[in-house]
Amino acid sequence: MAISPRKRPAGSSVPDMPPVTLSEGKLTDRQAAYITDSIRALIRQFNGFVSFGDGSNSSWSGNIDGHTREFYFADANTDYEVPHSLGRPPIGIIVLDVNVDGAVVRGNQRGDWNATRLFLRCSQAGTTALMVVV
């Protein structure tokens, strides 16, 4: 099963700040203002705006180090290999939505989770689940 690279939606994260160079061991007024504005931007971005992204398949999960995945479980209670692109073994999943009343849980091969795949199962056949792999 192919792994889709995570796509970072525009405007979904706090922009990087360039290095600040001191002149004679001091900050200029402009540098101090820039640092203050950057810290305020961080505060505004995180106070009430930590998100799971826009929910599109294979997207970066907002401010969370996660991979948003949509996956179809054809059979009930059957382990499925679900590819992801975290680049590290996931610690779990957060189910955002399912199209039927089914529970998505880790599969029996939990020890085989790695930097590119995990194993999940669902209690209902024919379930499409939208989840964040974290």
C-alpha cells in the first residue's frame, strides 16, 4: 500500500522566525519589536487555535504532529495495514468521523507499528473512517 506524503496546508502553522543578530551585544528597537510581535503571534496562534487541520486525506494535522488519514475497512474485526508518513512509530489514533456506527481500534499487530505503517481494525464492515495518526 502506497504512503501519501503529508501536505501542509498554507497558513496552517506559525511561520519561522529568522535569526536575530546582536549589534554590540544589544537588540535594536526594530529587533525587539520583531521578537515581541513574533511571541504575540505564537500566543494568538495557540490560545484557542490548536487544530487538527482541515481534515483532508494525507494532510498535515494542523498544529498537531499527526497525519490525517481516510481509510476504508471492508471487513469487520479484521486487521488492516494503514500506511502513514509520520516518520516515527505512532502512539495512537484519534478518530474524527466514521460513516457508520463502528469502533476503530488498534489491531492485534500493535508491536509491528513503525515509522510508515500501523494496524487497525473496525467493528463494522464497510466503514470509512477519518482519523489522525499521532
